[in-house]
Amino acid sequence: MINCERAGIKHFIIEAPRERREAVVRAMGRFGNSDLVAMVESFRDLAARPGDLDLAAPCLAFSGNLVLSKSHLSKLLEAYTLSGGPVYRAASADTDRGGEIAAGPIGQVLRPLKISPATQQAAGILLPFALNGRPEDREEAEIRLAQSLREETAAKDAPMARWVDRKISWRISYRLARTKITPNMVTITNTVLGLGCAVMFSIPNYWARLIGAVLFLASITIDGVDGEVARLQMSETPFGGMLDTITDNIVHVAVFIGLFTGCYRSSHSHAYLYLIPIVLGGFGMCAFATWDAFRHRGEEAADWLDQLDRWTGRDFAYLLVVLALINHLEVFAWGTAAGTYVFAIVLMWLTYKHRHQADSIPRETPRGAQ
């Protein structure tokens, strides 16, 4: 129900016999006494009484003890829209096909005879997974749910994050989600690790800076764990997202300052000290350009913001490891000094161009509008 709520579903109708309603209410947590939830003896009887609800209203219907994610619900709704049919049904991905999800008008979804057979899941699809009473079902469902987290951020992740980081982070998240460790604990711990890397970059020693680069790369991988644990534990909060963003930026600034300090201490060239305020100015421009880009609204905004997330990813950590390995971190220092300004200017130009194109597209008048 939490996933449905996050996917935009506003009302819930639950089929439960009277003798089990108290147990069902207790199992629903905060939804138990909500005005948005209605209980009925039978969906079939409900469909036979058209006066009780709008049978043309769109709905999602679940059968079986399903484990699923918000991203899967969004994809199913998209598939329903593209199917063009009155009802779209998707079978669960377990071998028994122990459940299904149907999308369409309430009146047709609840008919005793199915309008169309359930669509079989393609190979590689992980969810929804139906718990069919076997002892091993729970563990299999948990693993599939953790693996599916990669799909939640696939559109936003930079290439290396998608190809490498997420394949590691979900395994960590799967284990942490079973403990009392909270997402914010992961965020704070990873921030301390990132600041430690900044200190190691400032040391004029080859091995210290190489270890710092490797640990920073590990920190980048762990950075996705807090959000994954939050989704697995259903504990996502605006504060947690804000804390993650703020601490990420603090670590970024600290790492670059440590990097320039280490280059100065290794070469004794004052040019690297002058680069610090220059790069901080570039960060300021990047922050403004990113803020301006995220102000974009409209139907095209989601794809545009996903592209922005990919561009502003942290794949540069892999480059840092290579440069630290060959003992040429100064290349990254000079490249960053110029690159921040180039990135900010290009992003502002692309944002202006994208916004201008979006504004020039004529809007269709909604049906029924006068």
C-alpha cells in the first residue's frame, strides 16, 4: 500500500471476510483507520452494484501475496497506457505464477471472466514475485526486491554507477536492510569516510593518496546504499534526501581542497593554492546552473532531469584512482579548475535551449475544455 501511495494511487478497496477484518486492519499499520481505505466482502459483489462506485474509474487490482516495488508499478501503468486495451494483466514472475496485477477500469477489472489473459513476464523480470507458502519464497523475494533497486535509478545513474556501483551496492543494502541500521546512519558514516579521503589526498605521499583515491571510490559505491536501504525499509523521508545531498556536496568540496593541498605540498607551487578559490567559484557556478536546470517543469521535465543527474554523476572517482596510480593527480586538479566553469556554462546554455524548445511546443487543449 505504501508503494501504491507513492506511485500516485489515492484510494484502496480490500476484499476481506468479516471474521478476518480486525487482523487485516492491524496488518495495514497507518492505513488501518484511514478514510482512503474501504473493505468489502467480495469484489464480485461490488462490481454488481454500480451505484456504489464509478465503474469507469481506472484502478490497479492485485491478486496473490505479491512483493513489488514502486518502479514496477510505474512501468506497469506505462505498459497499460501503451497496450491500448481495456484491461492489462501481468502475471507474477515466480515459476508458479501465483499472482497477477491488472490495470484498467474498475468495472472491467473486477468482472468474473477475464477480458484478456495475463501477460507472461519476459526473461530477466524480477517482480512482482508471489509468496506461495514455501519457506524459501521469502528469501527469494527479498533478493529480487534488492536487485530491482538498480531499476529505480537506472535512468539517472552515470555509466560506471550503473555498470559497477549498483551491482555492488544492492548486495550491501540487502544485508543492512535486515539490521537496525538506518539510512541516515549510512549517510553519516559515508560522510566521515569521504572526509577521511580528503585528508589522505592532502598528504604528499604516493601511497596515502592512492589509498585515499581507492577509498573515495568505495565511498561513491556506498553513497547509493543509504537510498537503497531507505527504499527496502520503506523509510524514505525528505530529510534523508536533503541530508544525503548536503553531505555529498560537503565531501566534494573537502576532497577537492585536499587534492589541491596535496598537490601544493608535493610540488611547493603556490599555483595550487590559487586554484582553490578558483575552483570554489566554479562550484558556485555549477550549483547555480544545476539549480536553474532543476527549475524546469512540464511533461518533458522528467527526462531532462534524468539526463542532468547522469551528467552530474560521480564517475570521476574512477579517473582519480587511475591518476593516483600513475602519480599524476595534478592533471585532475588543473582539469577541474577549467572543467567546472566549462560545465556550468554548457549546462546553462543547454537549460536555456531546452526551456526555449519546451515553451515553443504548442499545448493541446484538454478534451472537454471550453
